[in-house]
Amino acid sequence: MNEKGFVKNIVIIVVLLIVVFLSQQPYFNKIGKDIYSQAEPQIKAYWSKTADWFKNNIYTRVSGEVENKSSVIQQEIEKQKNNIAQNTWGKIKDYFANIFTKVSGTSVK
């Protein structure tokens, strides 16, 4: 990054921090709102550029990996769901077998 762009970005960050600080102070409330309303179009432009950069550079890399891993995750979820259902059914079956054993006096497996 060139030095001019770096300084420009630092100045913008400092201005935003000042606006945020001033907007929280009761005696600078109006001034903070005025400064923010003047800077809002520039903030929206930078936010739009940042969102576009994120979509073009980060999202494209991450989305492919997420798609690859999602099938593995779905299989694991299905496996865990089946394990829970099987364990729950086994415990219910054992519970009723114990009740039947106590009532009838015979052994149930």
C-alpha cells in the first residue's frame, strides 16, 4: 500500500472515532450529529467498497471450502441423530422390559 493511501485511511479512521466519541457526549450531541451527517456519504462509499472487496476476495475462497465441508458435516449430523435415536429407543425398551419383568415375574431381553 502506498503511503498516501495509508495516511488517508488513518485520517478517516481518526475522524470516525472522533465523531463516535462526540456523538456520545451530551454537550457535543448536535455537533456530532452534524459531522456524522456530513461524513455519511463518504462512509457509505467506503463501506460499499469494503463489502465488494470482501465478496470478491474472501467470500469466494471461503464459500468453496464451506460447500466441501458441508456434506461431511451433514453426514456427521445424520450419524449423531441416528445414534441418539438408537440409544433412546434402547433405553425406552429396557425401561419397559424392567417394568414388565417386575409385573409378570418373567425375564425379558
